[in-house]
Amino acid sequence: MRNIKLVIQYDGSGYSGWQVQNTRAQSTEHRTQTTEHGSPPQIRSESGRRGRQNTPADSERIWTQGQAEHPTAPTALLRKAKQWGDAGAGRAQKKITTIQAVLEEAVRTVTGENAKVIAAGRTDAGVHAFDQVAVFRTRSYLEPSVLLRALNANLPVDVRIIKAAEKPAEFHPRYDAKHKTYSYIILPGEYLASPQGGSVFLKGYSWQLPYDLDVTMMRRAARLLIGKHDFVCFRASGCSSKHAVRTIKKISISKTSTFGFMGFKFNVPLIKISVQADAFLRYMVRNIVGTLVEVGKGKVLPEEIKKILRSKDRRLSGPTAPAQGLFLEKIVY
């Protein structure tokens, strides 16, 4: 059996994650989420009252501000508009699938085999990827370059394989990874207050906040998260990891004016938070981002990060940032 490595980009909007996750964990964790337009709810116990749950964004592809890089609407947007367009009429909607499922279906079509596609990172519903790595085993004699083209021909346009290569049988995308980097995109209040008033098409790829953030204070807080810690206070309630000790190698918070994804580019003022670690817990990055946003708003002091880590209490950390702003950016082997 050959072991084929794939490097994949995907738009996670409209998908229920890489694979089906524990729905109970999703529902409880979302009770602490911040609303997209307004003040965040008070931090509650994960067994507390039901809060607002984020839903997939209306716009499912990236366009540039003011003018699209591509002159026509992307096929994925049209496809999903068709999928969701009859919702108001009460018609039955197509069941939302997973990234893993569409890849395995493409492999089945091309090779005739029921191969399992195993990924380095099991991203949640609505989370995107610049650089997901996955493998599958096959008896096919097709060259990797031929497999790449054939698989892409059988995938939806919001899932693209950008590299394919044969690897040794023992290579595993998750266990062999040295570190991973996730990035989170925030569209701050300074842009929402501009004449444009925000971005319709960036809504599905960023957290649009109606207020400005103190990036200097956020950076001070982020530095306290670097190193080896027990991150239990930043994990999802239903996280299946045996322990919560992880090592964050680097956190950067930068202001940028450009952002691109799957062929589309924006020129807008953004805040990008990147977290590099040996491994991640479920919702870890989104909970860290939610806490750093509370620091940026002045509701939490940077020095309180130490107290939150020592407490091991999820209720003391910030709300879970919405999924649509999160990207799996890089995996290093």
C-alpha cells in the first residue's frame, strides 16, 4: 500500500468541520461566545444558561473590498446560495457534510477504494485551512501529480489539494508534526466606523468587532501564554485530550492591511493573531483569542493571564471567538 500525503486548502464555511465532532461540547462551549455585533455576554459556567450559537456566515467566499479579484461570483458561493436559498420556504436542506467526507468520496471516485483520509488537524465547523496535511493509503499506481489533478476534478471548489507526494508507510500527519500554527483574523471597530462600514464578504472569514482594541495590551498578555503550561482553562468542555499540557512556542499579534485566501485578496485594516504550538486542545486558540480581545477592550488586565492559567478554571478565561475567523495556517515536520 502506498502512503499519499496531501496538502489541502479549504473554506470551512458550510462544513461541519474536518470530521463530525462531539455536538454536546459544541453546544456547551458556545454558551460563552461573544455576539458578532455588540457586547459579549457575561462569562458563565459551561453548564449555565444557553447563549447565542454562531451559525455559518452568509457569505462563503472572499472578495476584495469594493471590487472582486475575479469578475464573476465564485462557484462555491453560487453553490451554497442554492443549497441555502430555499430555507425560508421551509424546504428540506441538503445535509452539511465534512471536509474528510468529500475528500474520501473523491478518493473513492478516482481509485475505487474506500480509503480513510487522516489529517494533521481536526478543524471544527466553520474553521478554514491554508495548509492542512492529510494522508491516505492506496493500491493505485497513479503518480501523485496525476492523483492531485484527478482528486481536484472531483472535489467542490472550496476544497483544493495544492500538493501531493508519496511518503514512507510510517509517516503520520498528526504524530510526526513538530508544530502547528493557527491564525485568527479580526476586523476591528476602526474599519466598521469607516464609510464602508465593514465588509460583507469578509464576514465569513473574520470576527468583526464594533469597537477598537488596544493591541499593545494584547501583546503584553500574549507573552504570558508562551511556554509550557496546563491550558485546561482554554479547552472545550468536551475536549477528549488526556491532558491539557501544551507548549506555545510563539504568539504574534500584528496589524495588517492585506489578507488573501484561496485566490481572493482584501485591502482592509485587520488584526492577525498567530499562535504556534506543539499541539492544540479543542477550542484552545479561539478561547485564547476571546481572552485577548477582553484584554484589548480593557476588561481584563494583561497580568491576569497568570491568574487564569493557575486557576485551571474555564469560567475565568474569555468567551470563545467565532469559528469563521480561524485558519490552520502552517504545519511543520
